Amino acid sequence: MVDTPLNDSRWHYKCVVLILCVVVKSSTTHVVMLAFFVKLHIRGIATLGLDNYREDMMSRMKVYLIGATSAGRELESIIDTIDYERWELIGFLHSYAGESPLCDKPSDYRILGSWDSYPLKRNDNCILAIPDIVWKKRAYNFLRDRAKIVTYVSPLSRIGKFSQVGEGSILVSTAVLSCNVHIGKMVYINGGTQIGHDTIVGDYSTIFSQVQIGGKCVIGEGVTIGSCAVLRPGVKIGDGATIGTGSVVIRNVKPGVTVFGNPAKTISMSE
């Protein structure tokens, strides 16, 4: 990108410095200099900057949101408020029977049809905003050869060095991955969650908001971790396990088990 007064931070620094000079000394010379730089700054926005902005907006990628429940609407809000320069939402695709999930919820978009019957093309972008593990597996297996499954990372999320995020996974705003974290495919990680170094998260898992996961943890496939849960460094969570909201996990959790509490204890086991 060409350095212009719109995207070159040095112009902003000059203006700030000059404003301080005016405040401190209030001399006529400083006022004139301030007016000169502000004029150039505005001129840059009105010419080159505006042209660049128009070009960027025209190059946005169009995308369908698969799933119109709360997760889909949260992504709608994130994309339309802070990520609109990269993405242009087309609408929702949602498989449901009976009442629409948007019937009593505000949205600027509508449900265009069901993801298993809508005429998608192979190069159509789709973000699978489905936290439910069973449904996300169904949608992914159906759509993976019919459309382009997007891996979405919010601009407010942070990914450390040597970390990897698998196909179709979603990092909602302010999620943080430390270094060498490996996230499988179709993993949903909600806002405020922090995952420590050298941790592995298996395919199709769902991690809700404000979860704290220590370093060197191993989380299996299809695991659900409720909001505000805490995992001690090094613990292992078996496939299909569920960690209840607010639980503190200090020991390994067996596959298919639901745990809850502080410290977390088994409350049910899958058959």
C-alpha cells in the first residue's frame, strides 16, 4: 500500500506534536503550521485515501454464515462492525423446522435457505458458525465438497508463533492462542478465551467464552468446555467430554464424561 496521509502514522504524529505546541505556546507560527499539516492530511483523505478505501471495499470477499443462532449473530456483529473491510455478508443458511431462529431476534440479514439444499457453488465462502458438535459435523461433512469452508479469525484475536488453526475453525473476538498451539478443524473458540502454550485442541471441539486453558493441555475431539472454566496446565480431556461452566479442572478427564465444580468432579458418563 502506498504511504499516504491516510495510512502513514507520521502525519498523525506531526499533527499531535503541533497541537501540543499550540496548546503550550499558542504562537501564531504554530497555528499556521498546524493549519498547513491538517490541510494536507484532509487532502490526502479526500484523494488517495478515499480511492484506496473504495478499492478495498470492492475487494471484500462475500461469505455465507452457516447457522443463524446466537453464534451466527455474534459473527454478524463482529464482521459488520470491525471486519467489514475483509468480508461482505450475504445472509444466513440454516437448517430448521418450525419457527425461524431469527423470528424474534434483530438482524440485518435473512435466512436464505437451508445449508443442505441451497444451490451453493464450489467457490462460495461459508463460515460454519455452529457450536453444537453434532450439527457442525453434519454441516461440515455435507458442505466440504460443495463450497469453500472458511477458517475465520477475528481481527481482535491473537495467535502466537508456531500456532496452527485448522480448516473451518473460528476464533471469535479477543480469543488468544499462545505459542505452538494446535487447533484442529471445525473448532469454535469464543471471545475472551486464552489457550496456553503447546496445547492441542482436537477436531470439532467447542470452547465457550472466558475459558482459561493452561499450557501443554491435550483436549480431545468433540469436547465441549463451558464458559469461564479453568484447566490446569498439562491436563488431558478425553474425546466427547464436557466441562461444565465455571469448573476448575485439576485432573485428567476420561472420554465421554461430564464434569462440573471446583474442583471438577464427574456428574455423568455417556453410555
